[in-house]
Amino acid sequence: MRSLIDILDLSTEEIDQLMDCAEDIIANPELYEDKCRGKKLATLFYEPSTRTRLSFEAAMLELGGKVLGFSDGQSSSAAKGESIADTARVVSAFADIMAIRHPKEGAPLVAAMNATIPVINAGDGGHNHPTQTLTDLLTIRREKGRTDSLTIGLCGDLKFGRTVHSLLQAMSRYDGIRFILISPEELQVPEHVKTDILETGNLSYMETDSLMQVIPDLDVLYMTRVQRERFISEADYVRLKDTYILTPDKLKIARRDLSILHPLPRVNEIPSLIDSDPRACYFKQVLYGKYIRMALILKLLEVD
């Protein structure tokens, strides 16, 4: 039995196999509609979520399985003080696989250590979000035709953004990747991430506070929102929330084949008028998330 807590739990070969499976699901959905008949997915979401939770549920339903769970920790026994370990044991009696999102870093790992079914980390605090990373990788491969030899700009909240940290981990294992880290000083990639991922891997990267300066060089621009829920000080949030907004003027000097990604939800960092630009990929990214989660569920349940 395997779980997915960290993107590094998967080898690059396994990630590529998952993407191959997702692409086959896209091409031949009818072949997969009964693969999980009789199986149940439990979704344990202690933090608000729209895309991730519904994507998991849609994935399992389209595989012919069923879904149970909760979308608010206050509606679960956690409100009575039940531990993550005990919840994982209980849910293991009712479901075949579970996806858990929790505000505390490490909570999905605790669940996996106590569950008797596979556990998928659907986001834990500012730490990890491996299925979003799989979504991002599939989007990049579908849009660029490759996952190597790319210049990738990561823009916005690079300090608290778990999607950013997971994507750095995953993309660092592909050849010819150059990262451009675009953020204000207060929201730069944490030193431990730079040390453990970028410098240990001897990867090419640069830091800047100017999106306008580097956008002409990018193959992929990964935008993120400045997350109010990660700030202790409301004043700091207000001061930084509008630092990076993607405007038509900025896109005039970007490559015609640039791919714009965003894990969503957005606030105002990508105005809606950009949605009609053919370089905008973030709503396609949402759909790709369903397909890659279908592939992951099949893998962890060991369904042929």
C-alpha cells in the first residue's frame, strides 16, 4: 500500500507514467468509466477548497466509484477534539482511499502513518500540495510538449505558496530547467527551499522583484495570489497584495507561445480580460487536474 504525501514520493518515471495514463484517459474516457466501481474515496477537507475537493470527487465518480467525506472540519469529530490519527483509523473502515487537506503541516503524513488505506495529501499548510504539482506538470507537458529545457517564472507569493515549493521540487529533476523567482523581498522563496532544492541540485535560478524585466524570457509564467490566510499582519497583506498584476502591457512583450498558469483561486493578479488570451492556460489547468487525479487514484488503488 502506497500513499502520496510529498511529490518526491514519486520518481520522475512514475510521474511520467501518471501523465501518460492521464493523457490516455483524456483520449479514451469510456475505457475508464468502470475502473473503480465498488470503490469509495473519502475526502477529508479541514480547509476551504473548491477545485481540489471537487476535482477529487469528480475524478472518482468518473471512474465509477463513490465519494464520502466532509468539506469543513467543524462538521467532523475534529470539532470534538478527535485526533488526525484516530480519524484516519476510523475512515479506513469506511473507504478504500482518502484525500486530506489540513492547515497543519504534516497532518496528512500522520494520517498515512495510521490509516490502513492509501492517503493522498491534498494540501497541508504552506508545506506541500503534490496533486496540484502533478496538475501543473501535466499542463506544462500538454501546452509545451515537454517537461525539460524550459525557463519557468514563478511570480507572487513564493514564501507561503505550497504549490510553488512542490513545483520547484518536481521540476528540479528534469533537465535544462531554469527558474526565475519573481517576488517582493518579503515573499521570496524560503532559504531552506533554496538550499535543499535549488542549490543542492545545482540548478539555474535567479531572483528579481520585476516581472516586466524578465517576462520576455519565459516559456511558462506561474502566477500565484498573495494569500491573506498566511499573514499574521493584515497591514502586511494589504501592502503586498497588489504587487504583481499581469496586464496586457506586460503581455505585449511576452513570447507568443508563453503559457500562463495559476493554481487558483485568483484575486486580482490576473484580470479577467486576460482570460481570452490564447496564452492563458489556468482554466485548462483545472480540467487537467481531474484527469491526473484519476490516474493517481488508479495507481494507488493498484487498478490495472
